Amino acid sequence: LLSCQSPDPTVRTQAEAALASAEQNNLADFFVALANELSAEGKDLTVRQLAGLHFKNLLVAKDEAIQAEKHNKWKALPTEKRAVIKSTVIGAIRSPVQIARHTAAQACAEIATIELPFKEWPEFLTTLMENVTGSANDDGIKISSLECLGFTCERIALSLDAPEIAPDVTDLMLTTIVDGIQADRPDPIRFAAATALRNSLAFTRKNFENENERNMIMKTICEATQSSDAKVRGAAYECISQIAFQYYDKLQSYMQTLFELTFATIRSDEESVALNAIEFWSTLAEEEMELIDMALEFQETGQPVPPEQTCVYYVKAALGLLCPLLMETLTKQDEDADVDDDVWNLSMSGATCLTLVANTVEDDIVPAVMPFVQEHIKSENWRYREAATMAFSSILEGPGADAIGPYVNQSIPVLLAALSDQNDLVKDTTAWTIGRICDLHVRSIPEETFPTLVNGLAGKLLNETPRVSSQACFGIHNLAAAFSNDNTAETAGTNALTTYMPQLLQTLLQVVDRSDASESNLRICAFEAISVLIQNSAPDVKHVLLQLLPAIIDRLAQSFNMPVLTNEDKEQKEGVQGLLCGLIQV
């Protein structure tokens, strides 16, 4: 195991071959040996950890067919050998060494994933329950036992062909988990229990059908949202979001409490917890969207809506208080956040939630949000200017053209002016908003502002940050895409794009050559904009395209001379060549 980590390739290859040989020649004894290594107190900790991870990997694969094959090999082992292995691995969860316990929890979970759905290994849950509830047990043992339960639930939920978990098994799981999440338990135990609970919710439909059990679970989770530990509070809200997803039809008795808890948390808790509280409302909006769509389908087929699939319109009922709260989160931007780094913060979460709410309540969102937009879109404070623009962008999808169209019409001059704002984030959001308008409400753009709109976006392609220029490409792309179903070009031989085509194509090719074009997907966005412009061009710009084609082919020829010193260079070269080939094809 240690030699597999050696920097010497010869040593490493020999060690890997030895392990592979042991696996192929006598899998049962190999499992025993790994389990013994993992559970051996006093041995090198690195070896114990490597043994546990290798054990786990013998049972895990990303490919479903290979996963099934590994599971079948485990099931084919002699029963008495499996019993010895299981006893050894689950015993390692009681190790005094944290890393050994944690690794044993992962290995145990993989065995349980195979056996629990088939009502095998009854000792698994009783042992973990004793570990968690035993007053004499060390906290570390309780945490690792709860982690093991959480890992097991997570893995079983991902097993597509596993039979349904038996009710007595889920009862025992829940009893163990709920014991760990009680208010008088130490925070690390409560966090492990809350995480395990979130993963177990996929199997607890029977428990949620029972009012007393449901009340007990909800009470325990709601109490955990008041923990002094942010990780526990965050995990509790993850559970609440999962319940909104799995058991929407059971929420009614608890909505007032959940309303109060989530609002207080979004308003005043630290960001990591507030994000999870916002996620509850995002999940609720998604569920209600789906239920509303299903109700329409039932209506079309003349069927009644089943009670468990009835939308209660919680989001619409909360709109008057929810929208101001979400718009408040929009003003908490992180101006140093790099969008390319997969950052997720309060303002982004609030905007996503507002978008989902708009899609759920449709026209009702307009009077709830537009006063904020109109008040702050020209604010002295850049945070409010950006928040107002983002709020407007977030409600463009959902309301009908009659409700939002007049505001779109009025917004174009204001947004075009904001493309020259002193703040990069305001410019970025403004260009994104214009792009969304071109995508969703192009018919609401006044005809007389079309030239200013095209020139305004084109003016942001070369000298702005990659983020802003990328959004400008997005706007031009959507503006051009709006002409895809326009028959004017066929009958008149021209369309509104013709005047701007030579300049736009030339400028976008300059964007491709920017030294920073690999940032914020700028190069890809520019190529996509060129592609859509060509696709929707009128017959009277054919001569421009005939001039463009040799230039593109020439660029492709030159691309073979691009220096390749690193993997990044290789990826960039191949990426550019792929985009150029795509353009030639168009």
C-alpha cells in the first residue's frame, strides 16, 4: 500500500501489480487482510487509511455495470468470510484514532449499501445505534457512527436497482439519527446527525405519513436551526430544503414556523447559513412550478388533481414579505468575487431565488419588484444600482409580455446609459440584462432604439473587462437570434442586421484575438455571436460572408503554428480550432 504512493514508477508499478494479483487470486482473503490492516491499532496511520480506502474502492465504481460486477463479487464471497470482514471493519469505527474511524465509516457504508436493501447484516444498525446512544462511548465514536449512517443513506439513494429499504430498517436509522441531533448533544455530533438525516430523507416516506413521527422529526430539525454552531444550523436548513423537495404535501402544519425561521436567518445569520435558508424558498418555488404545470396537464385531460399533488401557493402567499427580503440580499454583493471561480454568495443566491419566484407567480411578481427597481436603478450607491438591475433581470422570465413589456420598453435607454457606468459589476449586470431582454422580450424593444442598442453593445466588446465584454457578446447573440423566425429577409432581401453586419463581424473577430479572451468564456461567446449573426444574415450581406470565409480558413491554417508548451496551450489551440471549424460549417 505504501509502495503504491512511491515516486519511483518501478516500485509503484510492482506494488500495484501485487495488489491486483491479491485481488484476483483470493478476493476474500484480500478483504480480510485490508480489514485487519485498517483495524490494527498502533500501526502506521497512513497504511491504515490506505487500507480502508482500497477496501472501499474494491466495492465502488462510477460506471454502473462495473459497480454491479463489484457488488456481485462481494455477494459471492463465503458467508462466514463476509461475517468476519464486516465485524472487523465495523469494529474499526470504535478506533481511538479519528482518521481510522472516519475511513472505517466509509468502508462500512459501502458494505451496508450492498446488504441493507436485501435485509442482510442486521448487526450493522444495532451496532451503530449502540455506538451513538451509549453514554459511555467517546464523542468521536458517535460522530463516526453517524457519518457511517449518512454515507450509507447517500450511497443507497444513488443505487438505481436497490430494493426499497424495509420500514423497520428506516425506523432504526431514524431513531439513531434523531438521538444524535437532540439539543443536549455536542455540536459536532448534532452536525453529523443532521447531515445523516438529510441523506436519509429519501427513505422516510412512511415516517412522514405518521403525524407523531413527522412532528418529532420537524421539531428536532427546527430546534437544530437555533444551535449556536453555524455548521449545525446550516445542516438543519439543508434538511428543511430536502423536506420541501420530498414532502411538499406535508408542509402545511409547519409553514408558519418555517416562514419565521428562514426569514430571520436570511436577514441576520452568517452567509453560509443564510444561503441554505434561501435555498428552502428556491426549492419551494421549483416544487410549486412543477405542481402548477401538473395541474394544467390534469385539467387538459379532465382529471382531478390528486390531493398529494395539489399546489398550496406558499410562495404567492409570502410574496409581499419575501420579495423585499430577497431584494435586500441583492445589495450584499461581493465586488471582489470572481465569477470564473464558481463563487456562490448571498446576492447570487437571492437573484436565483427571485428568478424562480418570478417563474412561479408570473404576473404577480411585477408589482412586488418594480417599485424597488424604479427607485434604485439610478441610485447614487452602486450596490443599489446593481441590485435594481439584477432584480429587473430576474423577473424578465415568468410574467407575460403585457405585464412586463411596458417596463422593458421604458428600460432600454436607462440600461444603455448604464453600460457606461463607473462600476464594472453594474456594467456586467446591465449587459446581462440587455441580453436577457433580447432573448425573452425582443418584441418589446422600441424600434427606434435598435441602432443605439446594437452600437451600445458593440462599444463594449474591445475595451471592457472580459466579463462585461462577454455579456455584450451574449446580448448581440440573443439580438441576432431574434431574427431566426423573421421572414422579412426572404421577402425583402434584407433585415435590420444588415447595416451593422460588417462592423459587428470585424469587431467580434478582434475580440477573439484579445490577449484576455480565454477569461470569462469571452472567446467562446464571441465565436457564438458570430455564428448566430451568420445564421440569421439576410441575402444582401452574402458578399460580406464570402469575404469572411477565406479569412476564417486562413485563421484555421495559422492556428497550426500556435506554440504548445503546456497542457493549457494545447487545450486553447484545440479549442480555437474547434470553434473555427464550427464557424466554417455555419
